[in-house]
Amino acid sequence: MNTRIFLKLVVIMFFTTGIFSCKKQQLLTSGGTLAFSTDTLTFDTVFTAAGSFTTGLVIYNRQSDPIVVSSVRLEKGSGSYFHLNVDGYQGNNITNLHIAPHDSIYVFATVNIDPTNVTTPFIVTDRLIATLNNQDFSIPFTAYGQNAHYIVSDSLVAANNGTSKNNWDTILPYVVLHHCAIGSGAVLNIPPRCKVYMHQDARFFVYGTLNVGQTATQPSDSTIFQGDRLDRAYFGYVGYPGEWGGIYVIGGGTANINKAIIKNCGGSTPYYGYSIQPAALEVDSGGVLNITNSIVKNSIGHGLLGFQGSINATNCLVEGCGGEAFAVILGGKDSITSCTFANFGSNVLSHTNNPTVGVVNWLQLSLNEYIYSNVDVVMRNCIIWGSLDSEMVCDTSGSPAGTNARLLFDHCVVKKGTQVEAFAKFNSCVYTDPLFKDASKEDFHLPVSSPAVGTGTSNYLPAKDLEGTNRVPSGSGGYDIGCYQHSN
């Protein structure tokens, strides 16, 4: 080909391509549309005065031309409960936002609802408006607010006994920020059906007496302890372990808990500083926990932890824990009756190392330094099961002379494996799968075919199960093991 002709063709192609490229990138100055990733931006319930909650949406440019969105704003402007961050710019009226062809920008919206005097959830609304070429496109914002009692680093002392500060109600929920400490000699009474929401760093410290749900009789009477993030979309509409700390019963303190649901917790560092996983409920030396008819679930650490304390548990379900569902460290005195301890893991919490139950009478302080104490644990009519080959560990090795150690499993269903120290005694126990109805869905009820049905003892047996169903003997004359009476 002639060189001059070839160069001419190249020049023609260059200018032709340039012309069409420029044409493609010409700004769309009239017409056009905007699309949103949702038709309504909805926030779940937000506690008033408890900080802000954020969610977001996307604004799309579906055209083949670039556009300039002249304004993204809130209809109520500076008076809105909502606040915007648009493509990295903060404010309630962001202007001149460029969006490339077939591209998008992100809008994050935060809501912070001021307290009001209402006692029921209320609604705040606004509207996001985006303007393209003098045409408005909009979607509504909706948030549900809830007023509450706020407990902020509160410490109850004995002198306050009998005041409203020490007797909570069910008119409004309670939100605990940082901690609620019940001092020595003080009493805090939390009634049935009270809802207690705990901030991420929140814990109860019980030096005095905590009474929860003492007059409750029905499952609907449950007092619920959970995290304060009610914008469940943030968590994918599931409860996550470690959303808050736990309840710590410290030397001399007593917690009497009945008909409670304690969930999504165990997230704070233990106060004593040892390398021990935190727990949903921990009882320290000299402390006493009496817990009945309650559920402890989804703790990132242990479920019930005795640290030289005393735990008396009846008709309780403890399941889905990152650590042991029931653990005793450095000894203690514990009586556990008609409870179910189950760990199977989930998509938010693995179960690969820690067994369901662990009992030791020592604590390792350094590489070669241990301290020891007495241990006395009796478990009657309990189920200990999970997905590991062995769901229990017990050890008193190295105990000095004069140290007392007792661990008795009486009429229990136990997945014990082969590594069990001799001091653990098993009386009339069952070692086969209890056949929970559906452990993957946290249904730990028993079918009539379960080996836990009718193989329990009547000693210390509560009259009703966790749900208030009468405990009656099966056809063989024995009683059911675990927290539930079986159903057909």
C-alpha cells in the first residue's frame, strides 16, 4: 500500500474515533432519569439519645452519557433527624455530583432521634430528593424511634434501696451504656417482661443482689437481655455473639435469675485480667448465681462460667457458645439440674476446639505456675451434647495434697469421649445421641424416641420444664433428661 495513502487512512480513523468518543462523553443536559437501589430507606427501631445508626442506598446513572446531579438533599433540610454522606461529602444538600455513564454513587444516611415523652415506638420520616436537569427524583426515609430509660455507668448503693432506681419497670425498655454496678448491700429488682438492651461495652457487675423475673411463671414473662443494635439490617437480620459484655457476679454478690433470655453476648474483656474467655454469666469467688427456667445463647465466650463461685442452675438451656457452655475454672461448688448444654456451631460462631462442658480446679498463671482450689460439681438429669467427638473435659492433675475434687454426672446424657479423668463419676448415664428435634434450627426439644426420654431420676426434679410443661414419667416410669419434657 502507498505510504501516503496509509497515513491518510490512519489520520481519518484517528479523527473519526475522536469525534465519536467526544460525542459519547458529551454531558446529558436535558432529560434523563435517576434510579435508586431501593424504593424506601427504612431504619429498624432506633433508641432515642443512644447514638446514631447508619444505612445506605445507591443512585444509578443508567444512561450512556455522563450526568451532573445538581443536588442531593433532604426535604426537611437542617431540621431533619437524618444526615447524609453522599459520595464522601457530608451535608444535607450536596451539589454538582458527576456520575459517569452506567455508573453510580453511594449515599449513606444516619439517623439520631431525640428523646420524647411517648412510651411506644414512634415514626420519623423525611424524603431524599435528587435533581437531574431540573427534574426531581425522590425516595422516602422512615425510622422507628423508641424512648427508653438510660443507665449510664450507674452504680447502685445500699442507701438507694427501695427507690425507683432499684426497681425497674416494663413501661419503657432499659438501655445500659458502659455498666450497671449493684453495690454491696444494694438490691436491683428487674420485673418479668422487662427488656434490657446492652451497649457494646456494657456489663452488669453484681456486688449486692440482682433479682430478675422472680414472679414470672409463663414463657411470655421472659426478661430479655440483648444488644442495643436494633437496626438488624446491619447484622444481616441475625444475632451476633459478642454484641455486649455479660453479667458478672462478684465476691459476695448474688444473682437470682428466673425466666430470662440472655443472648448475643460475652464480648467484653474479663475484668480480672486473666487469659480466660469472657462469659455471658460469670460467678467469681464468693459469688452465687441461682438461675432457673432461662435460656443463654450465642455467647462469643463461655455460657455459664464459675470461677471459684457457686452456680445453681435448673431448667436452663445454654447453647451456641464459642467457649464451653458450662465451665468451671479454679474450682467452686455447683449444682446443675435438668439443664441442656448444646454446642453445634453456626455460620457466625464455630465449634471446633472448646467442648460443651469443662471442669478444672486449677488456673495457669505462667508457663510453670499453677494455683489450685477445691471443686465440687454435681450435674443431674442434664444433656451435654454437640458436634465434637467429645463434649467434655475435666482435669485435676497436679493438685496438691488436701485438695478436694468431686465431679458427678447423675442420670445424664453425656458425649464424653475417652479422655476423661478418673475423678469424674458417672451414675446411670446415657452416651448416645439425644436426637434433638432440629439442632440446626436451635430446636432442642426431645422426640418420644430420644434416649433421654424416661431415663432420668426423680431426685431434685423440678415439677415443670423450661416452658412450664408438667414433668411426668414416661411409660417406663422414668423422667426426661434435659430442660424439656418430650413431645410426640
